Amino acid sequence: MRTGTFSAALLAATMLTAAATAQAETLRLLTWGGYAPEEIIQKFEAKYPDIKVEVTLSNNEEMIAKLRATGGAGFDLAQPSHDRIYAAQLEYNIYKPLDLSKIDTSVFEPKLLDGVKANTTIEGKVYSVPHQWGTSGLMADKSKAPEIAGWGDLCDPKYKGKTSMRLKRTILLGTAFSMGENPFAAYADLKKYQGILDKVVDKLIACKDNVKAYWKGGDDLSALMLSGEVVASETWDSTAYKLYKQNPNIVFVPPKTGALAWIDTFTMPRKGEADEAAYKWINFVMLPENVKIMSNSTGGTAAVKGGKDLLPDDKKAAVNAAFSDADIANLQFFANIPPGVEDMEGKALEKIKAATGG
């Protein structure tokens, strides 16, 4: 009888475990490296044991391509930058509006929240809220390249074979600014923008002898800078901040025409299947104690009130070493990308790659 009771109890426990497993849902994140650190995932899954987090690392171009290929299926929460949502939604219908009543928007820095909402509102519906923000600009070892001050300096002959850049749209935009153009203002006239791109392509092809290597990721660039093979590069500010801790001669340099500022967002793919889990993740990672962990992982600043104060001490020092109040006032925020622009920029980058081997 006791054996029978034990067997029945074991069977019941097994059935309950199976039922719980069957009911558990998966939150599929499509995000950047560093935006889902293991410590955060473990804390989230401990708080919500019925949710399992699955992470796919990506970048802006790949996010749009993946969601475009599936019509917005395969992921429950994506993190494209604020300028990559409006046009992609109009062209491909890959996102769904957010229910802001399920997000604690009181924690966000109002200017960043309002800016993202303005950029991502379509027919009165908001598609994104901000997560982290930062800039793209230059990084230099000031003991070896003290004059670096603008995008065009990467092509200065005195640094032949000692600079680096990433062949993505940021270097196109930065180079355009260095040539006296405003690429964002030209978005309204694609013929004019094509003319700017043509000049930028010629400039960057002519610059190829200056480039030691075209970096693909932050680890690649870090190794090049720390070894001294490269003395200056285009970079994300977060990469420069991390290196500053190891070598205080390596600093982020806001270009004299303005660092390019981005805001990475929380945006929900149209055919996502775990909306409630996605809202829980958004609210969870924006808690102050989790913002600290996230900023330590990414080097970026959270889009919350007092986000700079939640940076690790070494990164706060790096930010202060890089930015003056005038530099911050001079930021160039990425503009919404109109339909057709990404294809134009993609073709420009392919021409540069073909001519440089990048």
C-alpha cells in the first residue's frame, strides 16, 4: 500500500512538473551583445520561473533583415536603434504598437522617452521606448595621435597604416559631416543624398592605405588599440570607455562636427508570442539595481533618470574625460531613415568593400 501511495505521489509530481514545463514560455530576445548579460538573465528567471530567456545577438541591419524575412515572427522583443523603426515599419510591417500602460514610463529620462516616442509614432500609436543611449565617434591614443579631432583625421597621411574603421553606415555619415555636408538634412532629397554618398565613397576608397584593418566588432578593435597597431579609429563610445580603464591614454574623441548619438530601444516584433513576458523584461531591466549591471556590461548609459550616476565609477571617469558640456550640446542625433536610404548606403558600402578588401 505504501509502495502504491509512493508511486501515485511520484506520478502526480511528475505530471505536475511536466505541466509546469509545458506552461513555461520562452522570451525570445533579438538584441545587441551585452544587452542580455547572464547575471540579468539569471535574476529575471529567478523572479519569473515560468519564463525562459533565449537570446539572439544581432545588429540593426540584421534585426531588420531577420524580421523582414519572417514578417515579424520568431522573436518577442527586439532592440533596434531609434532611427531604424519608423521606415522599417512603414515598408515591411514588422512591429506591433506598444501598450504603454504595461510599462513603467515614470523611470525614463523624459527627453529620451519623448524623443523616441516622437520618432516611432505611426498613426497615433507608439512602437518603441528607449533602453540605452550613447554615441559613435572617434577613439585615439593621445600619446600617439594627439591631433585627432575629426572624422577626416582618420585619413591624415601622418597616420598611414595606423587607423581603423567599421564599414557600416556610421563611417559614411561621419565622413559626410567631415566634408561639410549634412547627410540627415539631405534625406529629404535622395538625389542630393546620392551625390553626397558618391563623394564619401571616393574619399573612403582613397583612404584605404591609412586603414590597418576594418574592424567587425568591439573585441577586434580593442585588440588593435591595446596592441598599438592602431592609434585612432571610428568607434562606439562604450568601447573607448572600456579601454580607458586599461590605458588612460586611450580616450573617446567627440568629432568636432558632433558625435553621432543613438538610442537603442525596446520594440516588439509583429508576430511575437510572449508580449506579457516582454513587458516584464522591459520593466525589470530598467530597475536601478539592474541598470547598474547592464551599464557595466555594455558601457552605455541607461535611458533612465540619473542614468549617468548608475554607470560604474571607471566609466563615469571615462565619460567625463571624453565629453565637455559643449560636446554634449553638439551631438548629432541619428535621424529617421526614409525608405530607400538603407539600400543606397548598402550599395555605397559594397563599393568601398570591393575596392579596399574590407
